[in-house]
Amino acid sequence: MNINIFFIATSAFLLIILFVFKPLDIKQESLKDVPLFNMSTFTMQELNTQGLITLMSGSEGVKYSNRYTVKDIDYTDNSKDYVANMTAINGVYKNDIVTLVGDVVYFREDGLTFETKKAVYNKKTSISRADGEYVLYRNSDRVIGKKLRYNNESEKIKSINVTAKYQLKEGK
């Protein structure tokens, strides 16, 4: 075999490889939302000069750079006049806002309670919001409605489609 034919055949083979086969286009993803740590039996306590102001616990907690996600969340806000406690299947705590999803129960120490599927509690304004249907009760009084807005400080409630059952007290 002639050496020239060998170089021509090798060059042709390499040119075929160059034009027929494309290099792999490997895309690299930057991981933006990586958990910092993951804990089972999660408990977070927030303290200030007056004492314990926030207690959050759950069966599992994941800390991201800007939020906590908690399974079986039990959140207590002790920063206002009334202690408010909220429980749910899942919760997200971000920027003093707690988003609760799944069998949400809001309980205040004076007996006011409401239940819904999804609620948002703003710790700074003490306003609880439930955009879906809810049931609110205290003792034998009961309210059913939609789109609840409850202010824990002023004890004012706003809602639509309200049906109430309550016991009137006799005045003196």
C-alpha cells in the first residue's frame, strides 16, 4: 500500500468523523434552591428580650437560604396579646409569614378556633387569611364561610358567604 493512499484514507476518515459526528452538548444546571440542612423532629425557638415569641416544630424540617419548610407543622406566635397556635400537614415559614396547607387548625388562647384547608398568617400584622371555605367557632357559637380575614390584635373578622349559629346573651 502506498503511503499517500494511507494518508488520504486516514484524512478522509477523520473528515467524515468531524462532519458526521456532532460533539455532545452538555448543559450544566446551576442549583439555585439547595437545602442548607434537613432535620427530623424539627424545633425552632425564637427569643427576644421579653422571652419566647415563636415556637415552630414538626416531624421534619428543611432549612433553605430564605425559608423553612416543615411537615406536620405546629406553629405558636406569642408576640402579641393573645397566643395563637396553628397546626397543619405542611407549612412554609418565610419573612415572618407562615403558609399552612392541609387540615389547618388555628387556635387562640381565648377559645377562638377556625379550621380550613389552607391559611396564611402574617406575624407582623397578626392577620390570618383563609381564601377557601372555613369553619370558625368559640364555645357553642359557629360560623361557616369563605375568604376569612382575621386580625388577631383587633379581633376583627371579614368574610363572605357567611352562615352563623350563635347564642345571644341577655343584657342587663
